[in-house]
Amino acid sequence: MSTMLQTEDLRYAYPGEEGAETVALDGVTLSIERGSFVVVLGHNGSGKSTLAKTFNAVLLPSGGKVYVDGMDTGDEALLLEIRRRVGMVFQNPDNQIVANVVEEDVAFAPENLGVPTEEIRRRVDDALAAVGMADFTLYAPHLLSGGQKQRIAIAGVLAMRPECIVLDEATAMLDPAGRREVLDAVERLHAEQGITVVLITHHMNEAERADRVLVMNDGRLAMDGAPREVFSRAEELAAMGLAVPDTVALLRRLRAGGMDVPTDAVTVDECVDAILREF
Ligand SMILES: Nc1ncnc2c1ncn2[C@@H]1O[C@H](COP(=O)(O)OP(=O)(O)OP(=O)(O)O)[C@@H](O)[C@H]1O
Ligand SMILES: [Mg+2]
């Protein structure tokens, strides 16, 4: 597998008043393989959004390097190519809608890139189908539910034919049904189209399907591993203000109560299996 995103000793500081600065990223070195599904966790202010913004050159490093598909984000000549490759979806669906009709909204970015008309039609149809919104082509986006709006936002990103999608708490404002719709759409894109996914979230349970979990703490990369490895370090996570998923929490309680269950079963199915094995 090749590397999609790579950072080397990445540092980012927001400038403040009178030369003061806030160091948001403090020496982050990581690499994300093409086609992987990576979840980023971390307490408020740990640097997750700042990290995400360096991935498509919205923010440029104050120190160190970021490479997208081998391209240095500091190279201005590569900026368009980098932004085309890495699509971002943010928290508030209403801030991401730019047109009054769904298909126009999804067509917005490729139109700006000068993609030919028939090609745009194809991309818009493909993108809406990929997120399960093909029946809403002519709807007014503002009349849709939050989950539907976020899927339109994802379709808008897909219309750029990105290789990587970064979702920064894209489910945070949604109800459970909307959250599920969006996660299902993202999982399908990953499974069927091999798109690299970087999912930033506060919901531990969203991490269960990740290939890898990165934990940010105070501007640094504190943990980096498979979900079951990361969530087996419950005490360290708690010290960083993070909980484990409900599945792991349940298994830990059963174990504390004397049941001989493993505590590293993260998905609901694994958790159920682990408990049933005790009977
Ligand atoms: N525009 C800004 N100007 C100054 N400081 C900022 C700015 N944006 C973020 N920061 C600071 O940078 C640090 C990292 O913030 P960041 O938004 O990357 O964290 P986060 O992990 O995404 O947090 P959250 O979970 O609240 O979204 C914090 O100390 C934050 O206060
Ligand atoms: Mg954030």
C-alpha cells in the first residue's frame, strides 16, 4: 500500500496578540495508508481540526512537513491538485450548502474546476447514488434532514473525485438516525470505492470499524493503533478525558464483577460473542 497522507514533525501555531501564539500541533509524525479507514479521537482543543486542515493545505505547517500523495502542501504550485485529492466535510451541514437545488449544490465544485458539462452530470449522478440520495436530485437542500444534508455535502466532495475524505465531526450535529445514515454512506464509499477515510469524532463507538485509531492529546499524537489495542488502554484514555466504547466498558464491568471475558472486543458483534462464550 502506498501512503496517502504523511506528516513529519508537524507543528502548527495560531498567531495571537502581541506575538503570543497557541501551539495547536506540537511535533506530529504520522502516516495514513491509501485505502485505510482511520478514526481520530481526542479531547476538545487537542488539535484534531487543526490537523485536518493541514491535510488539504487550508493551513500550512509552522514547522515540519505534510505530504498528500507525496506532494508537499507547502508547494503552492501543487495546491489545486492537493485540494482536489482531499475532500473535507465539516460539522454544520447548513454551512456547506451553497445552492438552492441539490444537483446544483453537488455540481458546484466540479463546475468551478472547469469540468465539462456531460462529465459533471455523470459525476453528480454517481455522487448522489453513492450516498443514497439519487431520489433527491431536484430537492431544495434546506428542506432535507441533517443526515440528508450531510450526505449532500459528502456528494459535493465526491463530485471532485477525491482519493481521501476527511470528516471533521460531521455527525456531531445529527440525531442518531442521521448519524447512522452518514456513517453507512462513508463506510460504503470506503468499502466499494476504496476511498481513504479520516473520521474525526467524539463518539467512541464510531471508531469500532476503523483500521486504525489515532488519539490526539495536547497537540501531540498520544496513541496510534488498531481499535482493540487503543481501547485496551482505558486508564490512559481516561487520563486524557476520553472514554472507551460502550462495548469495552461493559466487558470491563463484567470482568471486574468476576466474569472471565476479554476486554478488547470492540464491535457489538464481537462483544456479544465474547459474553456468550461464557455460557
Ligand atoms: N483560529 C484559531 N485561533 C487561535 N487558536 C485556535 C484557533 N483554532 C483553534 N485554536 C486553538 O488550537 C488548539 C487546537 O484546536 P483544534 O480546534 O485543532 O482542536 P480540536 O481537537 O479540533 O477541538 P474540538 O474537539 O473542540 O473540535 C486549541 O487550543 C484551540 O483553542
Ligand atoms: Mg475540532
